[in-house]
Amino acid sequence: MRPDWDTYFMKIAFAVSERSTCDRAFVGCVLVHEKQILTTGFNGSPAGQDHCDQVGHLLVDGHCIRTIHAETNAIIQAALHGISTRNATAYVTHLPCVHCTKALINAGIRRIVYSIAYREDEIAADFLKAANIDTTRLDYHP
């Protein structure tokens, strides 16, 4: 059966998450505008640096800070390649954290579709509401 567009792009986000190098959460993000993929991102270390799956986690206050989150990496890829993210949709395997939420807002993202509510953050939810960003949970699991 042919999937609808949200399911199609979420399947791709899960495929992208397979590149993640931090096993605390395999997260993938696909930025899409007018049904065209702009960029993708997964959680992993900065270029040229050791990854969690090589040397272990770098934990501070219970959070692994060795990695850059998938959403941030997708935004960085857009910046590196001169691609506008204004009015795009972010398809993310997991609900974005507060830091990624702020980055997505400033990148001009107008809609977020996610599958897994990893950590529900009331502050992030308030930011999204104030920015008038449509947030949709898609019940999809590969």
C-alpha cells in the first residue's frame, strides 16, 4: 500500500537514524519543503571526533554531550550547503529536546512531525506553541 507523505518521510527519518553513533537514542531527522527532501541529520559526534560507539558516552548530568542531535545536524547541513529551511517540515523520529526546539524555531521550521515522545518537555511545548509551530505525533514504528 502506498504510504501518505507523512508516513513516507517518517520512514526515511527512521532509516537516517540507523547512522546514529550514540546508542542512548538512535534519532533521525529529515527536513522537507513542498514534498522535497532538503537535508537529513542523525545524532553523532562532530566531524573527525570519536563517537560514542567507539569510545563510550561523555555524560554530564545524565546527558551524553559527545553528540550533536539529529535536528541540529540537519540544520547544519542546510547551512553548509546554502539551503533555506524557511517554512519546512521536520520529520523526527523522537520529539525534539528544548535546545533542538529552539534551533528549529530559529531555522524557520513551520511543522514538526515525530513518532516517539522520548521526553516530553513542557518548556519546549510552550516555545512551539508561542512560535505557532504545528506539532503532530505520527504513530509509526518500523
